[in-house]
Amino acid sequence: MAKALTKSQIAAEIATKNNLSKKQAVEILESIAQLAYKNAKNTFTLPGLGKLVLVNRKARMGRNPATGAAIQIKAKRVVKFRVAKAAKDAILGTSKFVSNLQGHSVDSGALFAGFVVSFNAFDPARRGCNGWNLTNRL
């Protein structure tokens, strides 16, 4: 597994792609971080990446893993990062063809790279649509 990029490596990449000095790129990264810290209470969004969300967790009962005894866990506020759909698709390599079909009705199925792409109808037992099917045409 590859190592994560450091702050200086990210700044160097931003600097070379945007014809900036490394110092300017570092200042941009730091200003984005400060802006995120300041506005996280109201949900801070980085377009194309995701958003920081402040979540209130309720008090609950838990278990001490060492002893197995029941313990009360206090209510608390936590910060979560929700990854944007565009970032998920780019990272996981979701097929553009199938993601472009979502929201469109395909009656008989479309042929794509040797597969038939079709949409399952509404299933009342599952309370929703089953989704897209890729079926080998052979």
C-alpha cells in the first residue's frame, strides 16, 4: 500500500500545476483548513470531495470490552466527514455508462460492451427499485 501524501508533497503538486510558489500553495492549504475549522459547525463543504458535519450523538448503553460490564456512554458531539458522490465514483472507479443511465428509464435494455443493461421494476416487497442489472448477452 502506498504512503499518504504529506502536506509538503500536496503543496508541491498544487504549486506545479497552478504555476504558484510552494509558499503560496502552503498558504492556500492552511487557509482552507482554517476556513473548515471556523465553519464546521454550520457544515463545511469542499466541492467534489465532501463535507464536514457536526453530529450530536445520544447517550447510550455500552459494554466494557475487557470485563463485559454494562456502562453508560454519555451524549457527545462529533465531527464526521461525508465523502461526496463524485469523489466516491472517481476513487472506486464506478462505470460512467451505468452511472449516466441512472435516472433514465430503459424499457428493453441497452447493449453495452457485450452486456445488456436493464432496470428492474418497482418491487413492493423491498419498497423500492431493485436497481440496474448487467447481464451477459451470450
